[in-house]
Amino acid sequence: MTLIESSLIFTLLSSLRQHLAALWDGSATRQVCVRLGRWMRDKVRGSVICDFVWREGALPRQWQDSWSRSLFTGLLNLPCALVRWVYKIGRKLWDGSFVFRCLSALGGHAYLLLGLLMLVMLVAPHSLWNNVYGFLGSVAVAALFIFGCAVRPERRLDADLFGPYMLFYLLCVFGALAYSLSTSLSFRFFLFHAAAFLLALMAVNSVERLGQLRLTVWLAVAGIAVAAVYGCYQGYVGVEVVASLQDMTVNKGMPGRVYSLFDNPNNFAELLVMLIPLDIGLLLSAKGWRERLACLAVLVPCVASIGLTYSRSGWIGLALAVCVFIALVNWKLVPVMLVLGVCAIPFLPSTIYNRILTITNTKDSSTRYRFAIYEATGNLMRDYWVRGVGLGTDALKKAFADYPTMFDGNSPIHTHNNYLEVWCEMGIAGFLSYLAMLLYSLKSGVKAFYASQNKRLRYLLAAAVGAFCGIMVIGIAEYTWFYPRNMFTYWFLLGVIMACVKLVRQEQAA
């Protein structure tokens, strides 16, 4: 570190930084940005939104002492209780077993196994990946955690942090399976939902300290870094232009969209939106220069890759994620970021600039196709808006077969919208419980951010909340769960938020 600090390049960069900081401190632009930021802060304080975020709802208050919470927690911990009972009756036998000691030790490091599972999931090529691996991996991590509870009586499975809405949502998932138009078609998707819930549950319960959570997140970030490097390689050598993914009549000169190790450039972009902010959180909360350098080494190919995906929803999602992160960390910088973002537009590569201009172009085939899907979905929803058609896109496709096709003679395979998809599959109850769960999780994350005194934890929590806001916005234009690896990462991210909330509450109780 001393060698770097004494180098000529470091000295020049440090001097340039100090000079720019001095110019900025005395500039009129800074004064305008500060005043605008104060105006925004004053508008938010005392607003309905602010009151909603800070007020504890009646249902979450009653949830803590309710029989439904006790029953839910008891059912979750039945496997843990069974393992402890079996261990207690044959303690001498189990303590003498080498295999038992190894498995129980692994169970005590379930956070590491969870991170490794995310790493493998993100580096596996699409041609070699099977979604069953994600289900089996999540079950294996949960099983090892439960196995480790035999010698750790204080460990348990706790879903309290997710609040009452998670229970309602899970009940709607079961209901959508039971009342599906085809239970056999829906069962595969039920397993995906089960795996996703286990990933979120493990993210919360396997973590006891901030260092453990950071390691878990680091492994996931390392996985997307590998995918991003390959994405940059694809951008360098070029990929085939796929007509169904880019309308060349309004995107002239645009090269093929990179997809890295995944099936689709939009899938790749969604993963980047969920994980780039986490890397930024790790970067700002890093203790040493080596970790900062590693985070920067991850960030560069990830940012380059999301540009090369040419995913408009991905760009919007990432911009919002960064905006939310900055607003939480230092709201005064929001106007500065907006000004810099606008100023940077003329310097973008022409292909990316032209792609941005097509966002509001109704002549773009992908835009027209989305509206055709929404129209077809509206026809179906008139009959199924209350109960839904059943869990999964296969059941939805079966239902669409009984309705008029779109202008091209095809029926939709999904609704191209997370919220519409959940409503179509699970009915109005599933839709409302899904929205309530998302809002409760974000609300808990924001409250925990302002309650924490740990700067490193605050950075990671702000990054996770920002990333989740980004992927929620993408969900308005894309069905982000169509590719199960994205669905698993989505729920892992939700688990990271609630794991941070758990650590904040531990900090307050200490």
C-alpha cells in the first residue's frame, strides 16, 4: 500500500481529486444541487409516503402474538425438533460418527454453502444448467442447516422477519397448485417457488454476523463477475443478431445482444441489475485496498456487459437501483447524479444512444408485441381475475389456448409483467399478498437502514434495497421469473435485505 501511495500516478490522481473537490465546493452548481436536495428532503418528510414507511401497520403488530405465527413457526421447525430428538436419544453413537461430525459442521456454515450455490448457479452455462439443480441445491443447503441444528440447540428456522404477508403469499402458492387448471403442469413451478423460498429463508437464518453475510454476497458477486467477463468477450467477438430480440428497422447498426452464460440478453441484464448494486455496496464498505480493487475489477465488466445486452428495461432498472442507493446513503447527491446522468448521454456509444431513443417508439416490434400480450391477458383476466388459472406459465399457456390469438396467430407464453403474471396464476388474493410482501420487505429494509449505526451494514443494506427496487421496476415490462435462475436470485436478494434487517435488530438489542 505504501508503494502505491508513493507512486507518481497516485500522487497525480490525488492532486487532481483535491483540485476538483475544491472547485466543486465553491461552485454555483453545487449550491443549486444542495438547495434542490434540501427541497426534495423537506417534501418527503411529513408526506404520506414517509408516514407509510415509518408507521407500523396493525396486521404486523398483531402478527407477533397471533396463533397463525406460532403455528407457522412451529411447522417450519418440526424438522429441526426431529433432528434434535434423534440426536438426543443416540448422542453417544452420533458423537462418535465422523460422517455426522462433518455434516453437522457443514450445517453450521450454511451461509458459505448458500454463497457457493449462488456462485455455481451463476457460472453454469445455459446448455449445462438444469433448473432441478437449483431446487436440489436449495433443499441440500436447508437440509444441512437443519442437520446442524442437532448440536446447536439455539439455531432455528425463523420466518418472523418476513412478516405475516409471506405466510399469506405461501398459502396462495399452495392454493394456485391445488386449484390449477392442470395440477401436473403446475407442480414443476411449485418446486421452483419452494426452492426460492428456501433460498430467502437460508439467507436470513444461516447468517449470524455481518462478515458471514458479506462472504455470501461476495460469492454471488463473483459468479456474476465470471458471467460478465464472458459477456464482454461475446461483445468483443460479436454475437448473431436475433430478429426476435431486436427490431433492426428502428435499431439500425446495433450489434447482436450479448447473453453470456444465460438463454437471453434480458435474463442476463436482470441478473446484473440485482447484483451490480451489491458489488457497489461491498466496494464502499470494504476495509482494505485489496477488497476495493477486487470490487472495482468486478464492477467494470458488469457495467460494460449490461450496456452490451442492449436491454432498455435493464438500463432503467439499474439507473433506479443506483438512484435509490444514493438517496439512502446521501440524498444530497441525487441531484448531482441526475445532472451527471443527463450530461453523460451525448458521450454514449451511438448504438446505445439510439437504443435509448426507441424506449418510447411504438413502431418497435417488441413494444407492439407487449401491448398485444397485455390485450390477450385482459381477455383471459375477465374470467380468471378472482381465482387465477394455476401456478406456472404452462398452466397459463393452456388457458390462453381457449382465447383469441394475437395479431401474429400465436398465444402468449407469459404476460411480460411480474405483477400481471402473479395475478393470472394466483388470482386476486395472490396478487395482493405478493404486493404486500414486497412493500413490507422494502419498508423493513428502509427502517433498518436508518436505525443502524454500522456504516458497513448500512452500505450493504442500501445496495440490496436499491437492487430490489430496480428489479421490481423491470418487472413492469418483463416477467423476470420466466427464467428460474433469475427467480432464485430475486428471492436470494430479498433474503439479503431481511438478513441485514436481522443484523440491525441484533445491533439494537445488544
